[in-house]
Amino acid sequence: MKRIRMFTLLSVLAVVLSVGLLQGVAKAASGGGPQVTIQPQASYNLAGAVVNVGLYVKCQGGGGSGDVIVNVTQSPPQTPYPMAAGSGPQMVVCDGQTHSVAVTVAGFGFDAGTASATADLSVGPTVVAHAQRSIDIVVVNG
């Protein structure tokens, strides 16, 4: 009976370790190429009527630079309008390192609350990375 328990325990441990190692390999493999990640919180500036979206961007090539375009949309009940939408571009450094980037999105009708954001990272004419997520817009004065 002890041998069966020990064998079961070792089998479960082997499966757990192998799954954990595979996930680590997948994360390491995905870490080498171009990446764009949208931060979960954005700020809405009342004075300028713009949304500032934070990103983490990593790319290489393109003569040392690339471009990112962020699109933000917001629907009722988060906004009193039928639809709030806007987009904004930003140049980014492409040196193989991860950089924190702020993109100013100009649009109409945004308010505090949940919105949807997408980001497309291009090096030259080619889109090399895409991200999409829900963001929380918070109102800031200034």
C-alpha cells in the first residue's frame, strides 16, 4: 500500500514539474521577439480632453525606431454618448530592450470607467506585435 501511494505521489509530482517547466520554456521563448503590452489603467485629462495610455514596448530593427498606434473605444453606460473613440500614434525606440511608453489618444466622449484598447507596433511598414485589453480610465485634473 505504501508503494502505491509513493508511486502515485511521484507520478503527480512528475506531471506537475513537467507542466511547470513547459510553461517556463514558453514564457522564455515568447520573450525574445517584438512585444507590446497595454497597462491596465489609463488617465483622462479633463483640461486637454485626451486619454493617456501606458504601454511596454520591445522591438528591434527599423533603424532603431518603430511606431505604435493605440485605439481606445468606450460604450455606454461608461460614457453618456453612443460611442467614445479615439486613436493616437507614438514613435518608439527599437533596441531590443523593453521601454515604457505613453501614448496620447485624442477623441471625444470619454469618461471614467472601463474601455477597450488595442495597440499595434510597427517596424517599417510591417505590424510586428498587437495587444488588446480592457482598461480602466481614471479622471485626472490638469
